[in-house]
Amino acid sequence: MAGEEITVDQLRQLLGVQAELRQQAENRWQQAQRALLSLLESFAPEEVDRRLKSGQPLDSLKVDELSQLINQQINFRLRKSQDVKAGNGENMQAIKNQLLTVQGEMDRLRAENRRLAAETQALRDERDGLNNQLAALRQVSVVQSPKPAPNGHHPEELPRKDGAPEPEWMAAWRKTETFERDAAVLRLLGETGLARRPLVELQAAERLGIRKAGGSLQALFNRLEGLHLIELFRPWDNSGAKAGGRTPDLVRLSEYGRLAYWLVTGADPVQNEYDALLARHVSPEHTLLNLQAATLLREAEYQVNSFPPDIHLPDSSLFRPDLVAVDANGKTLFIEVEVEANKNQEQRQAKWRNALQASGGQIYVFCDNRSCMRSIRSEINFSLGRQAGQCCLTNLADLQAGKRAADGGIWLDVRQNRSFSIGEAGMNPLV
């Protein structure tokens, strides 16, 4: 997708800037080393000469080693000053003044060395984070094999087997007065792969020119089910999450329905959206919430991939996002979809750490309801502690009730660039 390409280019630019900053830090480190060398040459020239004659050049010493060597020379001169007699008070004071000057310069250079070490480590951490994010984006931007799409994409047509006799049930169905209306819904299911009956009814009403889904559509679905062309099913576990309190009937083409679609259109139907996603997710409820989240994201003008690849991070960790979305500005979001359920704490902590790495510190979570959202927020805070980042959460129940963030967006609970262990200050008052 174009969005991933834009973001990858931006990350490459950031890595370039980061490399320049690291080079600047290394240059300052070298300056500190040269300052220590100059100090040692003026303060202890005999030690410099001794090392040069013995084949031990000082420029090969690290900053810490130079600092230790100067400390040794200072201690040597302190001991020497103690041997100076009282009558040489002026000489002793001169040595003390020299030592104080050297000690002050040493303290300054030590502080500079610590600051440079901290800057260099921060740059290393930033580089590692950018590399993780870049690796993740490269993997999701790879062209994936075509997947069933519930957005109206038509499958490629297959050649008709002209001359082959149709089954008797098919010929009988063609002769009925309702065939054209029935076949329109059959085409809708085969072309889009839609599984959620409310959405199927809405689109069917539009195709058939019906103002509002009602009794006529109910009769049509009953008729198709009676002809064994569709299957209506409800795979929900009553003890599980209710996807915002609403678990719609699902519908799919039966084996007869798939054959009928081919006989009507000459093409194979796309896979049912629920069946296609079920293998990727932990339960029917989680699969449904992924479908609902993708629909709401598309309505908010995100491009959505419901079949993102597994992402292998540079440290060999594995990250499996539920959804990948690209916003209007080309920013790529790795989105986790969460329902309330008993979960392995250790696995969950690893999951959020990997999500933080792959996303460059920007975690997005789509939850079942407000209670689930609160639980996930606490879980993320516990798992990530004082690691800095941005966390954006939302939930299906509130969105379906019409609630939106202050900016009109769908992310109802946003924490901007803070330690995850910080309390509730700055949180959206909605929750």
C-alpha cells in the first residue's frame, strides 16, 4: 500500500538523521579524548615520553584509561608535595595550585564523558527502535496474496461449461417468480463474502431498491434457506464476550449455494469473511470483533488489511497484529483487537513489548466494550512499566452508540508520549 511506502521512506530518513547524530556524539567523544591527551602532555610530559619510547602511544587509550592515568599522576604529585620542606612553601603552593587546576579539568571532562555516554546510549536505543519499526513496515508492505474482501471486489470469472445440463433443482429455481430477486442476494454473498446478516440485508435492500430492510427480505432469506442455498448460523458462546452486546446472525453460501452462484455467474464465489478470518483468531467472538473493527475503521477512512503477515523483529521476537491500517496521511497503524477473556499473563506481557517495538512506540487497541478497554489499559501499563510511548484505545460499544473523541476521531482513550506507569492524568473523561 502507498501508505506503507511513505512511512518506510520517512523511517529511512529518520535513520539517516540518527546516524548523523551518533557521528556527532562520537566526534565529541574524540574531542574529550584529545583534551585529556593535551592535559597529560602539559601536566606529565615525562610520562608521555616514557610511553612513547616504550611503544605505548597515548592515542590508543580510551577516555576512561586516560582519566585513570591522569589520576595516577595527580596522586604521584600529591605524594611528592608532601616531601617538600616547610622552607619551600612557595613551591608547594604552586604544585597545589597546579593540582587543583588539573583536578577541576578532570572533573569537567568526566562529566562530559558521562553525558556523551548517555547520549550515545540514547542514540543506540533510538536506532534499535527505528530498525524494529522499519523491519515491521517492510514486512507488511510486501504484496500479499489476494484475500477474500468484504468490500465488493468481484472474483475473476471462470469459463462457463456451456452445454452441461443443470441440476433439476437449479432449473426449477430459475422458473420461479422470485428467481431474479433471490439471485441478486446470491450474487451479493458470492461477490462480497459478507457474513454479518445486518450488513447483507442493508446491501441487499440497496440492490433491490427496497427502502428499508424488513419483512420482504426476511421472506427472501427464509426462501433461500429453504432451498438450501444459504446457511444461517450463530457460533457464539453465551459465556463469552458479546461484541458490544450485539452478536448478529451470520450467513454463508451452502455447497448448493456455491454451485448455484457458479451456474448463475460463471465465477467462483469469494470465501465467506467469517470463515476466512476464523483460522487467524482465538474464538468466534474475536473473529466477529475483527470484522466489526475493520468496518468501523473503513468508515473512518482508513485502509485496512485484515490479513497482515506475521512480523519477525530484529531480536527474533514475533509480532502478530490483528489488523494493519493506513490513515489519510499515510501513517501505518498496527492494531490489536481485544475481547474480555482469561489470558496468560506472561504471554500478554511479551505481546505488548513486541507491539511497542514493531510500532515504534505507538500502540493501537480496539476493544469489545468499555470494561474491556479499561482492563487492557491496565494490562498495558503493567506490562510496559516506564517505557515511553503513545497508547490509543477505543471500544465497539461506545462507537456503536455514536460516541467519538473530541477531535471527532474513533480513538476514545489516548495517552500521548508518556511512561505507561503514570496514573490517569490526561486521560479522556469518557472512561
